[in-house]
Amino acid sequence: MAERFDAIVIGTGQSGPPLAVRLGKSGRKTAIIERAAFGGTCVNVGCTPTKAYVACARAAHVARHAADYGVHAGGEVSVDLAFVKARKDRIIGASRVGVERWLRTAPNVSVFQGHARFAGPHVVQIAAAGAPPVELEAPEIFINTGTRALVPAIAGIDRIQYETNSTILELTTLPSHLAIIGGSYIALEFAQIFRRFGSRVTVLVRGERLLSREDDDVARAVQEVLAREGIEFRFGTEPRSVEPLAGGGVRIALDGESLDVSHLLCATGRIPNTDDLGLDAAGIARDKHGHIPVDGQLRTNVEGVWALGDINGRGAFTHTSYDDFQIVAANLLDGANRSADTRIPAWAVFVDPPLARVGMSEHEVRASGRPALIATMPMSRVGRARERGETDGFMKALVDAQTKLILGASIFGIEGDEAIHTFIDTMTAGAPYTTLEFAMHVHPTVSELVPTLLDGLRPLQ
């Protein structure tokens, strides 16, 4: 007989744990289920470990350029990848333990470990190695199972040792030549990380440009910075087949040529972990990509079942997953009426310097046909950038010419991942751009040049 709960949460990513704790505090008897490592993608193989690697890579980069600042350290800069990995493991280990401890000590929350599958619309079975299956039921169920790396269907891929965003973080020896398939966020972050670590890096891009979601000028600027650091790009190319090399490594067959590398990273996208949840048994719908369609309040097509985080297709970011939790908790527990339909998209690519964006791109604004204003400014005008000797990139803002509301902004440059929040907050408040234009910001910062940027608005031609 199934054990009865008021609520079941499947997965411990960014939505699951805070929601389980809130549900428990509300008096609901709550179960939360995790089949692997507590903390989900972000803590274990996503944001936390990769940004730890970004920090190590930046340290190596700064050390190599110390003489530009009159600092002479002497000797060749090298990276101990085993040490980098151990540092990363300590950081994610602390986060993982913290999440598990939080859940196990939360009132009215029971933690289960194993693989959860639906046996009915409100019945979940948990399978764990060496233990009999456990069955739970609840009128409210919340799915937060995340995504995993998509491995491209290349001939011979099953015969080689390839890396994903997860496995590459387990290497302890630096690749001599790393090839990366893909030209988007994950691909570019790892490209710069391992180039700064000392690897030769070749990025294979199927299209003719990087970052297909970004404007052309943004993509070009990012490419220029990465290419200057020695990253090689091959556009309009797609691996036809791969095969192992004698003595280790991979041979990649391209159009009319081959490329021999020591390591191959597949960074061609993510797929939702919804294929082994027993969704059919519950009548829960999936789209052609494997995402679970939801309405603005994150409800699935089955009454009493919600889908949060990457699996619902409404934003594959830690911050969108956490916002999903806030929406569900506010509506279910606080009597609010929040909706993901009104959420303003925002994200960052943590190359160095970072690229951050909120709202619409210039391309999207042009396609909308609305009258708009645009402003751009090179980062070389920013005092903080000049003082740090890091003047790559630019800022761009787009405004509705009639309502004066900010439509979108991009910042590619030093501390752009922080400065973008001036736009995010103004847009969230529904305030006109003049609110930000006339704000007094602290000097010397990157954000202080945002009002100056807006002073230069002109009609979008």
C-alpha cells in the first residue's frame, strides 16, 4: 500500500528543495526524492563547478599578463588540473552536503533516495538498488528533474571516449588538443577555460556564427576576444564520423579532411530528464523535445501536477528554475497570482569578459516592427574598464519610442553580468528608461555608465 503524503517533490535542483521546505512549513506532509546527487545540475555539474573553473582559468590568464601591470612573477605559468578538480570537488561537496542537511532537518519533510517513476496520476514508485520498491501517493506532485547533455548522432560516437559538460569536469590531466562541437554558451565557456589552462582548443560550429540567440555584433565581439586568446573556430562544419586513434585520442572526419585531437567535448545542447519518469502512466504530456508543457503557473495537463525548472522549457537557467519555485510557492501558499508568462528573460554567458542580456535583442525588436530607440557604447568609455585594462566589448540598450519602456539590453564587457541588473530591475518595475537615465550611480563602476549610455538613444533605423 502506498504511503500517503500531502505533497511529493521529485528532484533536488533549484526549485525542489526550497519548495519542499516551504510546503513542509505550511503544514503539508512532504516527500522529496533524489536519485543521485543533491543539488541538481547547478550544484554538481553546472554553474558551481564551471564557475569554479572559470575562476581558476582567469587566475592563469591574469598571471600570464601580470607584466602588463608592472608585476613580474617570473617563470612559466602552468595549471595543475588535478588541483583544479580537487578545489571544485570541495566547493560542490560543501553545497551538496548543505542541501541534503537542509532537507533532512526541515519540518514535515521526508527524504527518499532512488529513481522515481509515476505509477498513476498521483502515485510515485521509488526504485533503489538493493532495496524493495517504495510507493508514495499525494494530491500535489512537483517535478524538478532537470536536463542532461545531448550527445549528437555521429557515426562512431559509441566507439570513442568523448566528454560532456559533466565528464570533462572529472579530468585530472590537461587535454593537449580539445575539440568542441557546438557554438553556444556551454561550448564557449569550456573553450576559454581550457585554452587558458593551456590546451589547444578547436571549436566546430555547424552554422556560420557563434551564439545564434544573440545579435550579430555581439557574436562577432565575443568571437574576436576568444580568437585573440588562441581559440580556433571552424564554421560551417559538422563531424561526419569519429573513430578512436591508436594510443588514445579521436579522429574527427569533417568535409574533405580529418582532425586528430586528444579529447572531444560534445556541447550541442541539453535534453530534459523526462523519458524515464513513467509520465505515460500518469497521463502527463510531453512535447517533441521531451519538455513538459505547462501554463503560466507551471501546471501540467494533469490536475495537481506541476513541472518546474529546465524540464518545462521555459528557461534552462538556475535563476529561472528558482523563479519557478517562487511562482508556485506564491500562488499555492500565499494566495498570489504570479505567472511565468510575464517573466522577463535574462541570462549571462560566463566567458571573460562576460556577456549578459535581458529582454529583446536588436534583431527581435526590428522584427517586431515597433518604433524604437537604440544606444550603444564601447566599454573603452568605462573608467572601471580602463583602470583594469579590460576594455573589450560594448553596451547596447533598446527602448520603445512611444512608451519609453526598456525593451532589452546587452552588455559584453567587464562586470556586465552585474551591471545588467540595473536594466533588469528597471524593466521589472515597469518604469520608463528615464528612471534609470537619471539615477545617480556610484563612481567608478560599470553601472555608472548606463545612464550615459541611455543619454545617447537615437531612432532605430
